[in-house]
Amino acid sequence: MHELTAILVSMVLSATPLLLAASGELVTEKSGVLNLGVEGMMVVGAVVGFGVAFGTDSAIAGFAVAAIAGALMAALFAVLTLIFLANQVATGLALTIFGLGLSALMGKAYIGKTLPPVPHLHIPGISDIPLVGPLIFGENAMVYVSVAFVIAIAWYLSRTRSGLVLRSIGENHDAAHALGYPVRRIRFLAVLFGGAMSGLGGAYLSIVYTPLWTEGMTAGRGWIALALVVFSTWKPWRLLFGAYLFGFFSIAQLHAQGFAVPIAPEFLSMLPYLATILVLVIISRDAKRIRLNAPAALGKAFRATA
Amino acid sequence: MPRLRLEPRAQTSRLATYLSPVLAVVLTLIGAAVLFAILGRDPIRAYQAFFIDPISTFYGAGELGVKSAPLILCAIGLAIGFRANVWNIGAEGQFVLGGICGSYVALFYEPTLGPATLPVMFIAGALGGLAWAAIPALLKTQFNANEILTSLMLTYVAQLLLNYLVRGPWRNPQGYNFPQSKIFDGYAVIEPWISGTRIGLGTFLALIAAAGGWFLLSRSFLGYQIKVIGLTPAAAAYAGFSAKRVTWFCLLLSGGLAGIAGINEVAGPIGQLLPVISPGYGFTAIIVAFLGRLHPVGIVLAGLLIALSYLGGEAAQISLDLPVAVVGVFQGMLLFFLLACELLVRYRVQIGQAIAESAA
């Protein structure tokens, strides 16, 4: 029982950065823009968040500035793809390469430094209930924030007028434009939001999860977040499920290493990546389902003709 | 307020096609000067340390050929895929697998194979990279899984596999527990062709690949199919071109070339298997492919330029105490400017109202 609690709690911990980044990217993609630069925005968020939290002794300040940094990176992407009409796939790759270099440059001073642990929620009595207590009432604040974001995004996309407009732009930008909606402005904002969320996800890694800075510490999580959006078939609720499933995979391998399972640790470390591929294959196999659920204008450049 | 208007060109501008990469390089150099200034270095001195000092000797100039070889090999394959909208971004993993498979031959069969060792190593390396790229190809064509994500995930898997091998079964027993294989010897080593430099087989293979890539794209029916599929998939389907076949071809070709680059790196410049055998060649090759405008001749030039940035980064690390990460920032910046300048090729930028429109 104790072991199970430990696994589930750490599953939630490792799923949270994926959930933050993926829910931001989901909004971006719903507006019809494919930003493959999640990894680059996350890693910049990680280094900036760590630097600010280290300098100010405030994790909150670290998260806030990391979100701004992620949004600035996303702004670069938005200018190139929405104004200069550059290829979205290539620009996203460029953003990742740039982000990895920039973060390594900025992070030089922070290597080897650590941050104090971030406090967990503790309600006397309730948080001590076996399993449910630590799992639901004993997490750090960002876990609740990430779940709140998913709920808010689900509500925004399906229940608000503005969310409907955003989705319509993602489905058919020419029709939305003809109806008078500001396609470029809304897409710009959606990309910025995605960047800010990626920044938060990165900062979570460096401020809460590890908590230290190492070069390239995102280790592919930005790409896994992108795969999660496909996995969710662009539905926020399924993102929640997908992120925790992945959290489970990455934690299961750590625990297996702890149990001295007779498999080399390198092979166990492959699990999250292999699981990503497997899940992608299972979801994508049904081409029709992907076609029906993916925003129809995803990745297509928009140029106002009139 | 004057507004910028974009008007699509009926035909892409030839002048802009050639000038846009040059403009991007110039803009990057300006950006680099700003970055040097921010880091507190004299830009002129930094330029010299970065771009002139490394190639001022005969050996240094030769290094340009050595460093550009893996970049060109990977970029040629990637560019052909990008032309067909096949986005293999896992060249880094295919490079690593090529290194692993070739090393297997070098470590265990050198005494038996004798003079045939090196050719067999290269075949094994090519097959290793090819097999690694066959996975995303299969998943894409059979299960519709996005090749960007699968090929990238496999890069992490390949890196972990390499780590396992050099720390476990292939570790040199006489290596004081360092995670590295024994140093290749005898027939498993690539000797330099030009004395005083390290230029050898790899540089030659890169040029062959570029020539082959040019022939494929400009002179063959398959190349024509690749271009049509990339530009107008609907027309390609109508003409009966098989998108699946082209996907397979592009992934296998780029994987094989990356695998060759991998074994060439291990058997040549490095000389043994280490936990890290590439400073990101597979990813940087994406930049090389775009900087070369997905054209083999352009890729050779772009490969030389990016190789210079690697050499400059190493030199500046010593002479200017600049972190090596600066190179990644430059490369990212270059790709951004390049993508932005691409606009000039496809559109005519006009300020204010278009004259044609007001006349009509």
C-alpha cells in the first residue's frame, strides 16, 4: 500500500510538466497552428525559471518569468509563421534548436546549484488518509494549477463564444476570415498562450521536479507533450488521462531500477520513449478518426486575400 | 500608416532564391556581433577567432572537410525527404545506430575479415541507420503515425542503447572502467588521405552523396515524383505516384546516409566508441539542408559554413572563453533568418496599396 502510494504520487509529479505543456499546445493547435518548438520553449522556461527562483528566492516569481520567457519564444515563432508565412514545421524545429542553445548559454552560471524543495499541501487529518490523502490533498501547488488549466481550457473551448471562434479559425481560416474574425490576432494569442504554458512546464522541471538546472534537462518531454496532443485527439480531458499514463510509465521504470530488476537501467529508461511511439501508433492507426478530430487547418499558412 | 502587402509571385524569383541564404547569413553575422557585445567580447576580435583563425592553417582548413562530411551526408538525405514532405528529424539516432553497427564489425570481426573490415563496417553502418529509419517508415505507411515524433523518440532510444553498450558489454576491459570501447586498430581505422590533415574517406563520400542527390533530384523520374508529391500531393495521387513508396525511399535513404556518417565518425576522427559520438550533427543537418535550400550544391556550401561555425565555437571556447553553446544559438538564429528571408522568394513585398490593384 505504501509502495503504491509512492508510485502514484510520483506519477502525478512527473506527469505535471507534460500536462502543462500539452494543454498549452492543444490550444495552439486548436487555432490551426502547429508549433513543434515545445521542447525549445520548455527548456528556456526551465533555465529562466530556475535563474529567477534562485535569484529571488521565490518559486512564484520563477514560474511567472518562465511563462513570460516561454511566451517570448512563442512570439518569435508567431512572427515568423503568421507574418512572414514561414513553414510551421521548419520554424518549430528552429525554435527547438535555438532554445536548446540559448538555454545552455544562459544556464552556465546555475550548474551545480540547487533550490529548496517546494512545499506540499497539507491538511491535518485529511492529507494523512492512506492513498487518497497524499495523492489528492498532498501535492504541490503546480499540480492543482495544471489540473485547473485543463478544466479551464475544456470550458473555454467548448462553452465560450471566444473558444468557438478560436476553433472555427482552426477548422477553416478562410471562412472565419470572411465572417470578419481576426484570424491572425487570435492565432498569435493562441501561440503565445501555448508558449507560456510550455514555459511553466519547463520551470516545473527545474524548480519543483529536480530541482536543479542541467543542460537539455527537458530530455524530449516537449516532444512527448506534442505526442500527447495527438493521443488526446485534441480533447482536453483525455490529455489528463494521457499525461498521467505517461507519468506512470516514466515512474514505473525508476521504481523498477530501485527494485533491482535484472534489466540494464538504460533499457528501462527507454520505456517512456517507446511508450510514446506505441501510443502514437495505436491512436493514429485509425486515419479517419485523426482526420475527423484534428483541426482541419492545422499547419496551413493563412494569408488574407481580401 | 503605410502597410506592407504581400503579393504572391507567379514564379519564384531566381534572384531571391540565391540571395535569401546570403541575406540570412549576413543578418546572422550582425546578430552574432550583438551577442558577442552582450557577452562582453569585442565583436571584431570574436569574428576573427570564430571564422578566420580556425582555418588559417593547412590542418585547420582540412578540418573543414572533416567536420562538414557528416553534416553533408545527413543533410542530403534529409533534404530529399523534406522535398517530399517526409520529415525525418531522427537523423541523430540513425547516425548513432550506424556508429553502433559499424563498430560491432570493427570490435569483433577485424581479425577474421582483415582488409575487408572497413568496407563491411560501412555496409553495417549504412544498414544500421537504414534499419533505424525503417521503423518510422513502417509506422508511417502502415499505421499513419507521425514520422516527426517517432523518428525523434527513436533518437533517444538509440542514445540509450549506445550508453548501455559502452558501459556494459562493449566496454574496454583494459580501459580503467571508463565508458568506452577499445580503440579501433589494424584494418578498422580510416587513414587520412592527405597528409597533414584528417581529410579522408568521409569527405569523399559526402561529395559522392551530394552528386548522387543532385542526379536523383534533377535527372531521375523518382526525383520528379518526390518533388511533385511535396508540392501538390493531390496531383501526385492523380498521376498514380505512390506516396507510400516515396516515404519508404526517403526515410531509408536518409537513414542509410546518416548511418554511413555515423560509422565514418567513429572509425575516423574518433577512433573508438564513446557514450557521445556526435555533437548534434543529425539535428544540425536540418539547418544545413534548409540553408542549402534543399539543393545538393547548396547543401555542400552550407555544410562547409556550418562546419566552420563548429570549428569557430571550439576555438572561441579556448581563445575567448566563450561557452560552446554559442554555436547552437548562432545556428538557431541562422535558421530563423533563413525562414524569414524565404518570404522574399515566394512573395513580392509591397509598401502601401498595390499599383496593379488601383489601376484595375
